[in-house]
Amino acid sequence: MRSESNKVLREAATPADVARWRDDFPILQETISGEPLVYLDNAATTQKPQSVLAAEADYYRHTNANVHRGVHTLSQRATDQYEAARGKIARFINAAGSNEIIYVRGATEAINLVAQSFARPRLKPGDEILISAMEHHSNIVPWQMVCEQTGALLKVVTINDAGEFEFESFERLLGPRTRLVALTHLSNALGSIVPIERVIELAHSSGVPVLIDGAQAIAHLTVDVRALDCDFYAFSGHKIYGPTGIGVLYGKAALLDAMPPYQGGGDMIRTVTFEKTEYNELPYKFEAGTPNIAGAIGLGAALDYVGAIGIATIAAHERDLLDYATREVSAIPGLTIVGSARDKASILSFTLAGTHPHDIGTILDHRGVAIRAGHHCAMPVMQRFGLSGTARASFALYNTRAEVDTLVAALHQVTEIFQR
Amino acid sequence: MSDLRELYQDVIFDHYKKPRNCHVLDCANHQADGFNPLCGDQLTVYLKVEHGVITDLSFKGSGCAISTASASLMTEALKGKKIDEVEDLFEDFHHMVTTPEDAPHPELGKLEVLAGVSEFPARVKCATLAWHTLQAALKNQNQPATTE
Ligand SMILES: Cc1ncc(COP(=O)(O)O)c(C=O)c1O
């Protein structure tokens, strides 16, 4: 079932297509130390197309008002746009309805919300939460916190030397005390795609709910929450060409309905007296306080942008870049790719013998090439491979083979400098 | 390119590839761990202080070229120094690595090869990690020093 559309063999985008997409991103005109920017840190955050910048600016110029409050025209307009964006999000991931889309600050807040509102009230000492060895810290620490609060235990599914999720380990660990499975869809440190369809099916056959951390996957894989049948899906707007400070928790309505609110405040209530407060309906129950209205509208614009090109087209283009880059960097002496899963997307993590990732990052930056160097907020992954960090190039729809060539040339320069 | 050469000088490579005083110091009476949360680099600084004088010091850990060379150069520079002198020296060093196009720093001796760091603000923490850790060791804090 894995996102059939990803598997459909598509003509990769033509250079003319990519050139047109590039024109949509004003920041790509920047120069760094006199060189054209080659932005390969997309797993950290993506750049924003003009339409997203315009949506945010237009909102502040023509619409700015608080939502769900005023009788005046602007407030109504702001509310309409804010809720229209929620509808776009629901359609983008094929949720059953807009009420299943909770606005949050990002994937991190979404996971914390589930940890505190869903898991915490249900967990008893000795209960278990299952994660994997390739989680981002934001899909580890919230569970450690809730384990500390409840006496539950965190169990970790292993990964193999290629950086692949070990399904047998998952089968072994899924037990009578498992209360929740929380897994990344796409590893930010290794690029591995986790077979979440099989995971969800098996977990559900034991009655165990599943949260998917889609922070990386959302911009690279087709996500259909109903086909997946996941219980929660978390992602951040800024990794899919939208603004920072806005993200999404998708949850099945029945689960969300049964959960207590995460935070208290305005907008999340129906009536308040000092004796008793009645909470608002979904999704507002989880949205206390004035939200990131411009961010939500910007995210809606970003999903419009991605939808117009099509995730499958983007994925095919990125697949081509990843294959090309993998081939090209493999010829660099001393370079080792970290993460060689068969099912992989958009991320190339590597080390260079005798050269620390930080030094690679500095030298590449000097050639205008932006990559990430370090542990990528996934220190357990680094420990698994006996590394303190890696260098990571990560691709987006606007990257090109020529940019990969610049990366490779710059890496050759690194080895030259370090071998003298 | 010129900035890169400034940063990655031969002396720095020499200290990166053959770090001086890079071992555990058995007779140490002060030590502290340092950690750069940004890149995960870790090191331990060991000191033997007698009558207010650093009679021996060493470090152990893994890091980038800049942090390793800086630690190595620091151990060379501080052997035999009075602990009262350390603060001023670190202040001068810190000023040098954070101030582009600063005047020469003859008082810093060999440490001056790290002046190129000032053109690379993202790397200042690499150059100062060993020094922050040294300060923690002198205070004998058990808390790991960080660059934050
Ligand atoms: C796999 C994964 N999960 C979670 C996050 C956290 O996202 P955010 O910082 O936007 O909340 C990231 C971001 O790097 C990520 O890559």
C-alpha cells in the first residue's frame, strides 16, 4: 500500500520544470561568500516560495484580526482564511474532516500534546511505549518525560547496519504491555523510510494505537492518513515550504474527543464559570489562545504550491538527485555514506575519513553550499553507528544535478585541504 | 579561499593530526568535561595545579580540527602559567577569535594562529570549548562545561 503514487514511475521533472520552480523561491538568488547559494539543508528547514511569502504578507496587509472572536469584517475574513487553510491540510493528508486537524507549533508540540493528553492519563507503571533507534529527539524526549511521570517504560526497536527498521525486533517488542507505538516515517539522520503500513497493521491487530512523526516525510512521500489508518500524524509547516511556528497534529476524531485539553485558555472553551468550564468542540479544544494565524494561512499556501506540482513528481525528482549524488560522492576517497536503506528518500548522510563534519560544513559553506553537520538531533543514531556526527546533504524540489556537482567539487576541495 | 587558508593554517593541521598533551593525566588534581551541544564534541581537560601554578595539563576527547588544535595549543601555552594569568589570557584569546581584523596579539604567542576563526562566527564555540572547560576545571565544578 505504501503510497502507490510514489511508486508510479514518472518522467522525472525536466530541467525546464526545475528552473521554473527555482524562480518561485526568491532566496535562491542569494550569494554566499560570492558564490551562488546551493541550499542542501532542506531536512532542517525548506525555503519558501513567493506564494507563501505573499500569503503571509497579504494577510497582515489586508486581513489581520483575531479569529473566532469579532463581529467585524476583518475578523470574519481572518477566520475564513484560517479555517480554509485547515481544510487544505485535511485534504492534503486525506483526513476524514477538518476537525481532525489541530494547529500546533510544529511536530515537536504535536508529539508532546499526544504524550501528555493521550498517553499520560492511560499509562500505568510497567506499561510500554515503543519507538525506534532512529528517532529525532522530539520523538524520544516527550516519551521519556511521560514515562517518568507514569512509571511506564520506553522500548526501542533496533535498526540494522544499513539503517533499516528491523521488523523482527518490532514484532518481538510489541507485547501485552505495549500501549502506544511512536515512529518516524522518514529518518532525518539516515533517510530511511520506515514500513509504517506494516507496523500500523500489526500494532492495530494487537489493539495498539500508532503515532507517526511525519516531520520529514510530509514533503517527500504521499501521506494518506486514512489509507495508512494511523491514529496520529505529526508534522511541521516549515519542512514543507511553509512558515516556521506552525504545524499539525492529525488525530482520529474519536481519539481526540476522548482526550483532555493540552493547555487552558481562550478559544478552547465553550463556557467558563468559576465552578465549571465546558470545553469547546474539536479541534478548538486543543487550540488555547490566539494562534499563529498568518502561519496557518502560509501553510495552506505551501500545500497549494506542493499540490500543484504533485508530491509524486517531487519525489521522482528528488529520487533522481539522491541516486545521482550517491553515485557521485561514492567516488570521493575516504567518504562513507551513513544510511544505505533500500527504501530511502531525500537525505544523504556521510563521513569523510580524518575530517570532522564541522570542518566539512565550514569549507562547503565557503563555496556557497549549505549542509548540516553534527548529530541532527538524533544522538542515539550516531551512537548506533559509533559516530559523533555526520555531514548531511538533503534535497528539495528546487535542487539540481548541477548543485550536486558543486557539492562534489567542494568535497574534493575538503579532502585536498585536509590531506595536505 | 583566503579566509579558508587563514582558518586552516598548517600549524592548526599539525595540532589536529598530532595533538600535544592528548592523554589522561593521572596526577591531575582538577578536571572537567566540556561539551558542545551544537556538534556533539566532547573533551575532558586535566590539570595539575601546585601553589597556584599549572605544572601540568592535558586533554582527551574528539572534535573538529579547530577544537582539537585549540585544545592542543592551549595545553602548550598554559604549562607553567600561574592560574591568576589564565583569565586575562582567555579574555585576550576570546577577543581575538571574536573580533575580525583585530590588531596583532603578540601576547598570545602561538595561539595567534587561531585568529582566523574570527571570520567564521559559527566556529567560535569550537575554538573556545577547551578554554571554557579549563575554567570549569579550575573551579573544580563537576558540571560539564558547555559552550552555551
Ligand atoms: C524526524 C523529525 N521529527 C521531528 C522533528 C522536529 O520538528 P520541529 O522542530 O519542527 O518541531 C524533526 C525536525 O528536524 C525531524 O526531522
